Amino acid sequence: MQITQRGGVLQVNITDINVLQASYMPYVTGGGLFVPSAQLISLGEDVFVLATLPGQNQKIPLTGKVIWINHTATDTKPQGFGIQLAGEKGRFYQEEAEKLLGNRLYSSAPSYTV
């Protein structure tokens, strides 16, 4: 996964299905996405993220509220935050991510959040 920041806009390039599985939060209503970042952020804050899906170059503009923060990186979890996806683009990302993950959606594989 690559993360870049341009003028306050975070860009997340999810390169493969394993990273998507670790980053996507299916248990969040409307879907959620973990964003690796050292940016100072607060719970409930609205954020804007440009994200890709594995095998796609299209950057999807996502908005959402911060619902999870990992302030310090560990061996298995990077520093960053999770957002609850919102709006039409959020629904699109949720549907596409869940299609790609298929039967891996609720796998017990390690996650960047819980």
C-alpha cells in the first residue's frame, strides 16, 4: 500500500487483495477503510481520501468520519486511522471492495484495526 499526501488530501493506493483485506472494515455500517497516516486526527473528524482498489488505477474520492485511530504503529498494525465511508462514492467503494474480497470478507486474517 502506498500513501501520499498532497495539500491535505490523502491518497491511498491499495495494490493487492491482502492489503485490501487488512484495510477494509466490513463490520462498519456503510463500510470502512483504514488509512495509514501519521497525520494528527481526531475521532469524528471529517476527512477526504483518494483511494484505489487492487488492479485499478482509478482514484475514488471518498469522504467519511474518523471512527478508529491507531496512534502508534506495532509489528502488525501501522499508525493511522479508520473512516466510515459516506455518500455515493463510499457505497461504490464498499460494493467493489466486497466483490473483490468475496469469501475473504469476514476472514480471520490479520487486520490493521481490530
